[in-house]
Amino acid sequence: MAELQFREAIRAAIDEEMAQDEDIFVMGEEVAEYDGAYKVTEGLLDKYGSKRMIDTPISELGFAGIGVGAAMNGLRPIVEFMTFNFAVLAADQIINHASKAKYMTGGQVNVPIVFRGPNASAGQLSATHSVSYDAMYAHFPGLKVIYTSEPADAKGLLKSAIRDDNPVLFMESEQMYGLKGEVPEEDDFTIPIGKAKVKREGSDVTVVAHGKMYHVAKQAAQQLDKEGVDVEIIDPRTVKPLDIETIVKSIQKTNRCVIVDEAHPFGGLAAEVGYLIQREAFDYLDAPVQRVTLPDTNAPFAKNLFDEWLPSPDQVIDAINTVTYRK
Amino acid sequence: MADKKEKTEEVTFTPTGTGIRTNGEIIRSTELPDPTDKKHDELGLSDDDVIDMFEQMYLQRRFEERAMQMYQKGKFGGFLHLYMGQEAISTGTAYALNDDDDIITAYRDHGWGLVRGVSPKEGMAELYGKETGCSNGKGGSMHFANVEEHFWGGYGIVGGHIPLGGGIAFANKYKQNGRVTACFLGDGAVPQGVLHETMNMSQNWKLPCIYAVENNGYAMGTAVHRHSTGEIVDRADGFDMKKMVLNGMDVFTVYEKMKEIAADIRENSEPWFIEIRTYRYRGHSMSDPMKYRSKEELEEYEKLDPVERIKNYLLDEDIIDEDKVEEIKNGVEDKVMDAIEFAEESDYPEKEALYDHMFVEDDYPFHT
């Protein structure tokens, strides 16, 4: 094990996979000579050269599509978006081409591509730079979507994503790149796509939280621990395919659930998980499922409004109090 | 405060009128560059090659004429975008390129499939949505593909396949396999931003790719002069890209120029942007009443029919006689009728096929 920053864990995954497979290359804005906008790809240009570390112009649609075409024709691209907020410009290539080319051709092509980069908000950046896109892409068949919360998960799942022969979206967070954690160092360390993890065992309530929100949920759990509330936290890690079994198993034990999601409330992961829980665990519930999400507004800039906008540990505590009928 | 112009003129935006460039007035010489004056042997084509080209072009034509009839009879649904009038482009290109050079196109793709190994049976079955279709009935008219023979498919989002072509070329350069990619698009895709993003990267990265606009005069019902300013081919200038305009109604011209361009790309690994001027004889799709163009314009172009042109060449040069022409035509007709029979007798995909080809693995846990 080694203590690595989140960005170092991602870099290690890319580095180890590139060392093993000549067909893997990285393309995106500032990934090579600038060493990565968030220093994720630092040093990889020196190691792998400009054939495999490709700086692109600011043309998300174009380079995402070139990535898809290259994947169809036998390469394994890792396409970095400076943030998934900019990947909206490339949505046609992700949604209409990467996810559909295999199906439309009756299986004649595979698209082994990874689209990765930070997702959701990163402080006061106002409306266009603060959106969480994991559930939106998860809506579309043909895509796998991962949004991890800790360095070890990031490394293991990114390696699986790179080895996967289907298109995978791998989401990170600007605010987590410096976060440290213990990470296995073996070259063959991977975590299977589609498996949730019980990150904190508890008996009173199940909290489902992924990505940055896992840390918000964790803070809430630590606070409530002092008050004698035993919180179990499930991190789905993979949004699609979703491991609902692990969530249901936890609810069978705790009988209560709160979902924390850094997305807007309508049609997001919280809505989907909530639906699945009522279908799969209705008889186990002692209280209606609660969710903590962004409000149905755009992200504001003003500090006080932004803090109000982003889900907080206090909101999670309130939701837990509601489902446990404590207050 | 500066003076403002008085509001005297009526405000207009999109130019009005019909006709591919001239508001209905047909000035053919400005539309179509001269065809090559070379004979087939000067181009390195044998008599048999020319006969094959004719047979291939006639197959594309007849396949679509019959497909149109079947569509009108309600034998299958979906969209049906016909290639009729443009067959010299698919045929000339396929003969000019190596068999392992890559071709990708938009949704007007039947001719491209047929010239790249999709059999009439597999093509017709795909139109019918049968499991024996070239894309197992998953793609339909807009998504013919034969990847084994380097035809990467037709794609239905206007412009969406352009960067895929760039990416296929990128992979070829990466692997240094010497293959050239030809990415075809309609004039209607020229104003899409993704073309310009892809051209910029392709020139900067020296991708071995031809971006070829099949300018058939209309983006659906909008004439070229109404949707794109200036000359299409001049888009290349902004990227310092090599360019050419060529006559797409003559298969020898397409063959000659594509061969030259492919050779240049193999030599220099640099992309080209070319505008192939052509004409589509049918509407954009089957539901198109074609009010945007005149009957006279259509008739002018029908005089230039590329299939008639190569047939007349064969006769004029005494390569084959009328009897042989009839024999070829009858052979093609038989193939197409067999294809219809095959499509009609083939099974629809099994219900379970709904979930096939979504993911590589067989055990993907689909959401319910």
C-alpha cells in the first residue's frame, strides 16, 4: 500500500495500463505539455512521448469523436475533459456515437474508450461549471458510469475502465484531487465495475452517497456517532450498472435510508435509487426514504448562496433525523 | 451618438429561392467541373474493370429503385434516403482506393454498402429489418456497415460521423499501417461545427484522411446557396488544407482524382478537403415533395446520369454491345429480385436480440 493523492492514484492507473498496452493513448486539453490542467497526467508525456500523450485544441466535440473513431479502429483512447461541464459540447459523440455504434452496426464494432475528468461543482464557479452529469449519462443505455470518492477506488476502477471493451465515463472532482488515501500498488489491482462498497458499517440508517458527497455523508455520520446514531454508508462507486443489491441488503438491516447526491433532484440518482428501494425493499422500510440533493436551481456564485446550494453535513443530519424520527 | 442607418429596407436573413446555386436558373457549366478527358486505358482501367463499374453502378441504381417500390408498398418502414444520381462517387472511390482503405459516410449509404461488400441480400434484408441484414436488423437504411471490408457504416446524425472518420485515420497513422480513410459527408453537413473542429485537428495532426463533400445541391430542401456562404471547397483554406473540386457525375473523374489524392496522402500523410459536385434524383427521403427545385433542373441533371454515361461509354468504345448490356442488366435485376425474396423470407430478429450488441459481455446486468 502507498499513501497517494487522488490525482496520483488516477495517474498510477493510467501509467500502469499504458505501460502494458501500446494501444492506449491519452488525449485532451492540456494533458501533455502542460502536465494536465489538474496535474493528473503529470510526467506522462516524458514517459510515453507525444504519440501517446496528445494535446488537443479546445474542441470537445471534435476530439471526443476522434477518440470514438480511433476506438472503433482498434485503439484504446483515454479522453480527458477538463471538466464534464465542458463535455456537454461533446454529448453527441458520447450519447449518439460511443454508446450506439456497436448496436447500430449489429455488433460489428467495439468502442473501448474511457472519457474521464472532474464532475460537478468545485467551489464558486457559478452555473455552467458546477453541474453533476453522472446520472444524465447513466440514463443512456450503452454507457458505464463511474464516480468514485477515494483514491483506492479511483485507481482500481479506472484500471477496470481502461481494460473494459465498452465506453466508460469515469468521473472525478477538482476538490478531491489532493485527497490522500491508502492505495494498493500491485499492477493487477482492479475493482470490478458495478460493485458498491459498504464504506462504514452501522445499524441505524443506510446512507447512500458517492463521489464528493461520500465525504459529506461521512462528516454527518461522524457527528451523529457522538449522538449515538450508528450510520451505515454505502458508496455505489459505479452509477451504471448500479449495484442495488448491496443497498437493499443494508436497508434490510437498518430499515431506513437517506440518499445524498450532488445533482439536482429531478430524475437523478437519488430519484432512481429511491424508486428501486420502494420496489425491492418496501416491506423493510420503517420510514419514507429521504434524499439530500442540490436544489432545483442553477449554481450561484455568491459564497453564502453557494453554501446554501451545496448539500451539507447538516442537511444530511436533518434527513437522518427525519427517517429515524429523532427530531 | 453615431448616426444609424435609416430603416428603409425590408429585413431578410436566409437567401430565398430554389435551385442549387442560381435561384432556379440552370447554368450547368458553373456547377460541374469538366470531367476527365482520359479514356479508361489511360487511367489504368481494363475493359473488364469498366464493365464491372457499370454493373456495380447499375446494381446500386436498381437496388434503390426496387427498394423504393417495396417501401411504397409498405413492405418496410423507417427512413429511406436514396443515393440515385450519386453512384459514380461510391463506385469511382471504391475502385480508386485499396480494399483495406477505410470508408465512412452519412445516412445516404446504400451505394457505399453495396460497393464495399454488403450483398444485395444483406442490404435488402437490413432495409426490411431482418436478422439476416448486414447490421442484423439493428441499423436499417441509415446504418449499413461492413466493417470487415473497411466500410465503417452509414451514420444518421448529420456531421456526427465526421470525427469518427478522423479517428479512424488517427488510428491508422498511430499504427502506421498505410491505410487512407475517406470520410464522405453531404453539403448539408458542411455548416456543422464538428466538421471544422475535425478539419483543424486533422491538418494539425496530419491525419491520412480525405474529407469529401458530396454536394448534391440540397441539405434536405435547402439549396446550397441558402445554407452555406461562399464556395464549400474554400472551407479548406482556413486550415491550409489541400483541396479540389471535381465532377461527381463521371465515374472516371472520381476514380482518377481519388487515386491521385490517395497517392498523395500515402506519400505525405496530409488530409484533403474535396467537394464532389453531384445531384440526387430523388427527394431527401421518401416523404419529400421536392417543391424546392424545378422540374427543369432535375431534367438537366438527368441528362448527365452517371449510369447512362458509363453505359454509353462501353457502347461507344465498342467494349460491349447492346446485347451484353441487356445481359448485365438482367443479371442485376435477378440479383435484386432474389434479394427482395431473401429479405421477405428472412426472419425478424428474435425478441432476445433487443439486448444483443449493447455491450461486449453477455452478462451485463441491464437496468429494469
